Amino acid sequence: MHAKDSAWSGRFSEPVADFVLRYTASVGFDRRLAFADIEGSTAHAAMLAHVGVLSAEDLVAIETGLAQIRGEIERGEFAWALALEDVHLNIEKRLTELAGDAGKRLHTGRSRNDQVATDVRLWLRGEIDRIAGALSAVQRALVEQAARHAATIMPGFTHLQVAQPVTFGHHLLAYVEMFERDRERLLDARKRVNRLPLGAAALAGTTFPIDRAFVAARLGFEAICDNSLDAVSDRDFALEFCAACATLMMHVSRLSEELVLWMSPRFAFVRLPDRFTTGSSIMPQKKNPDVAELARGKTGRVYGDLTALLTLMKGQPLAYNKDNQEDKEPLFDTVDTVLDTLRAYAEMLPGLEVNAAAMRRAAEEGFATATDLADYLVRKGMPFRDAHEAVARAVRLAAQRGCDLAQLPLAELQQMAPGTGPDVLDALRLESSVAARDHPGGTSPVQVAAQVERWRARLAQR
């Protein structure tokens, strides 16, 4: 490509080297911004006509041409040219072929710097909405499983050691809460994504009498970027989005790790649908939780995208720099990875089968009701620290005998903890333990069922 064929200027006297052209071109990946670019250009053209810079005839020609280009892209007929560098110049070149001089006038009062910043924000705004919807789908799947298992007892863990009994429904609702915070973070970040940079031009604004508020309203932006230098160079919105997605994937990874553990024969708590697992090429008995494992692994990929963007931005002086071309692939990859992962979980979780008997056996193995015994003694008048010590001795004795606390003779419990009565056996039952935690945020089946209904109502409004 010779300099005279380029859209940027006639400043150069020799052609761009083929290698440099390949190295600097972005059309191979930024073409996914095409519809955002057409939407932004259509609004820009309408604004230019609104302020009298563009004639009504030129506006019609531009709008008609852009609509045709959109159709060509949708049908896969658009001819993308590497020589035209990026999505913007490819569309502009085709528009000029269709609309003549009107197409050449479209770029009045703007630069590719504010154009691309606008396109990325428009595109990302829509992707945030898609991810928020995908999160809600995962939450619905978790809530429905929680409804089925509001009273299914399992061990709650700290340090991966049996701590206290909880219900499986309560455990799943913890992830519903995590994903809700992720959704809130994304929607909050969307407010800062949804600000219009168009009008900043290259870096200093433009001499044409543009109406930025007109464009913002036309495109559904909540505000304009107030400083032209910042408008073209800011990628904080992308960083914030990727940071929110990194946290989201961390939550997915925690759930993935639990599913991997729970599917192990050592736990045998759950079974995943066959279509979300794979076998072994040499061990015919294997059923591997590959989707959960890959989701756990892809978390690192999203972390890497965030780190790449942070590194990209850390040394840039104002205003726009070519470095910023490298912002798109990490951003695109984050969106693709998160959406695919959430889709997998939304489809996989409804088919999750629970082995309630295995969960109960595990809850019975680790003295999960020891705290309930201490609480019982406190209600009988013993100071908590003394009760804690007495129960610790009882646990040590039960461990030596290889039995549960409830299997210790009442007389021996009374020796270690005076005031213990026959009713202590009820306090040591797993069902009594979870039922006693009957307060907002507690694990009792009553509270879990109530929380399920609250979540169903909340999700139904989305």
C-alpha cells in the first residue's frame, strides 16, 4: 500500500513495508466493532446535519450507505482489506464507494482516536448487558437447586475441615450472593463506560460547531467525557470491566474447585451430567469434570487479560498512543471467556445430581455438632470458654473411642460438663443443629426456603 492510497495523509513518500502493515493492522480482530462503528457514524452524521455542517442530501447518502454496509457484514459479503488497517477505514472506504463525496465528508469533526474510543464503549456497554443476563441465568440455576436441597444436610468446612453442619441449599445460595455482587460491580462500571468521547477529535476537540449532547442522546450515553485529552486516552473503563470480570471468574473458580472435589469418590457428593464430563483414553472407569476444571483454568486467562491492560496503560503519556490498539484483544478475550463460562454453568447446574446420603455421612464424621454442644452448655449456665474446654475434652474422648459425640454415655458427658441432661442428645442431632440457626442469613431449612423465594422474586423482575 502506497502512502497516497492511505486515508491518513500524503505526508509519506514511500510505501509501508508489508511486514509493518501486518504488524500494525488491527482489522483482523477489531472488525467485531463494525456494528458499533456504524451506529456511532450514523449518529455523528446526524449531528453534523443537525448543526448545518452536512447537507440533508449527504446525510441520506451516508445513512443509506451505512445501512447497506451493515447488511453486507451481516450476510458475510463485506470484503475486509488488511491494507486498510482497521475496521474504521474499511467501512469508510466502502461508504465512499457507495456514497461518493458524502462518504468523504463523514469524518468531519472527528478523529479515529475519539471514533475508536466511542466504538469500544458502545460495544462494551452491550456486552456488559449480556454478561449481566448470563449471571442471572447462573443464579436461577443455583436458586432452583437450593430450593430442592433446602434441607439436605452437608458438612460446612473451614480450612477444608468439617466445621458445622449446613444445608446444601444454603451453601449454593452463598454463590448466588457472590454472583450478585459481580453483577452489581459490572452494572456500576457500565455507568462509567456509558460516557461519550466523540467530539474530542484527535486530542484537543474540533473547530466545527458540534453538538456532543445531541450525539450522546442519540446513542444512549448518560454523559459526555468532559476533557478531550482524557476522552481519547482513557481506558479506565476497560480496566474496571476486566477487574470486575476477574473477580467474577474467581467466584466461578471457587465453585469449580468445589465441584471437582465433590465429584471425587473421596467425597462423592455430586454427579455432573455426562455431556459436561469426559472420559480417559486409558482408564475406562474415569468420568472427569473437564468443564469445571477448564473454568478454573480460564480464570487465569482473565487475570492475564487484566494484567495485560494494566501494563499497557502504565507508561503512556497523554494523549492517544498506538499502544492502545493492544487494548482490544484482551478485552474481547475477557468477554468471550466470561460469556462462554457462564453459559456452560447455566446449562450444567440444572443437571447436577446430589448424593444426600454421602453428604450426611461426611457431616457425621467430623464432630460437626461440637459447637451445638457448647451452646447447649452455655444455655445451661456454663460460661462459653468453660463450655468450649469441656466439649474439647469430649471430642478428644470420642476420637479416641472412634465414636460420635452423641454416642458417648450420658454419665461421662455429665462428668465433663455438669448440668448436661438427657435432652443433650437432641442438641447433637444434625437436623437440630441446622434448624436452630433460624435467623436471617442462617442455614436453617426455613431460612433457606425463604431466601429462595426472595431470590425467585428478584430474578423474575430481570
